[in-house]
Amino acid sequence: MDLKVLEETPPWEWPQDTDEMLLGILRDNQKDKADRLMAAGLAGDYTVINDELAAALISIVRNGEESEAIRARAVISLGPILETAYIDEFEDPEDVPISEKTFHGIQASLRELYMDIDAPMEVRRRILEVSVRAPQEWHPEVIRDAYSNADGLWRLTAVFCMRYVRGFDTQILEALESENEDIHYEAVCAAGNWGIDAAWSHIASLASSELTDKWLRLAAIEAVANIRPQEAAEILAELTLSDDEDIVETAHEAMVMSGLFLDEEYDDDDWDEKVLH
């Protein structure tokens, strides 16, 4: 199957030999650069990732002769499986498509690669953002260093990482006041993830206001339900009356995830009764 067709096809409909095809492309540095970049992006999908593909992705990240773009893309593709393996803890090895040995090998490689200060900044940033999805003891110190960096991109990476690593409430609250919209967004997500109560007023205001940029508002809607679920109920109930389908869907999902609304089959007329009484 052509890579462009593959990219447009739902992963569960990919041919059975897709992993072998992607592996062949990744291992052949004579292949078209655009194809290898696309293959690196597709290789991280849960339906195909395995020990061999993970090894191929790490090999690309390690190779200083590879382009910065494909090295960064290869790292990003490892994120979902790292998080899955970390959460699952290999209680049932068959539920995780990579082995525990491969998982720990990826963690060790990413730490080693991150500590190489001669590696391109973009690659190191992506390594940090991906590696924190399976947190380790070395992360807090490097996140603090990244947050104190004068470069805004490093600061952005640091706040993103604060979603996954505990102990940065003060920095997250500070980042909520950032004029950088990307940092502000990541701070909203982080505050919601850790249920930071001091962020309630700020995030509730973002969720309620029609003046909030939509992408930021959706993040705030998810966050309020995690911070103060009971107080968020009224806000979320109001949002289910929105004319914007994305806002309605996000509000509903936030209520389900926070336990405010458990019935997946609902009638629009019953929202206030179910949520507020």
C-alpha cells in the first residue's frame, strides 16, 4: 500500500504486513526523505509498533547523519507506546506490543541522548517531551533547567512536561500568566491534569468565556472538571447548550471522565436534571 494511502486509512484497516513495510523504509536511508519521514510518523501507531520498529526508530534518533526532522519525528512516535507501557506496567505482557526489555532500553537511550548537549535542540526538546510520558528520577531537574532557560521553546517544553511530572504547581500557576499562548495552553492542561485548586478561577473563566480562543477553551473545559468537579457541573451543563458541537462534545466528555455524568445515552432536555440535581 502506498504511504499516502496508508496515512489516510484508519490504522485498524492497515494490511497485516504494514509493520514490515515501514521497517524496510526506515532501515533504508536511500529511500525518499519524505517517505522515510512519513514512515517514521506512522511507525508509532499502536497497531504496528513492535520491538523491531521501536529499535529502528531509536536507531534513527541516535544517528547524527540523519536529518533533524526525521530524528525528531522518530522520537515523537515513541511517545504513545512509552506511556502505554508505563501505565500498564506489563501486568499482562500481551497487552503491550513491545517487550519490557525494549521499554527500559528506550528509556535508557532517551536519557543518554538527551544528555548529549551537541545534539540538535529540536531533537533534545522532543526527547524530553517524549521521555516524560514514562517519568523517571532524572526528569525533575532537567525540567527545572528547561523552565529557567531564556529560550521560549525550552520553556514551552518544560511546561508541557509538567503535565506528566509532579512537583511543579508553582511554575504551572506562573505559566498561566504567560503572554505566550502556547505556554498558556500547556499550563492549562497541566493544571487540569494535577487538579491544581489555585488555578480554578483562571481556568473556569477561560472555559466560560466565548472570547476565549476555541483551542484554549476546549482545554479549559477539560481542566475545570478535574480541578473542582462539583463546581464545574454548572459550567459544563451550560456549555452543553452551546451551538458549537466541539464544545458540547468536550463538555459531555469532561462530565463523564469526572464522574459527574455516567449515562452515555442522554437526552438534551435532561442535562440540567441529571447534572445539577
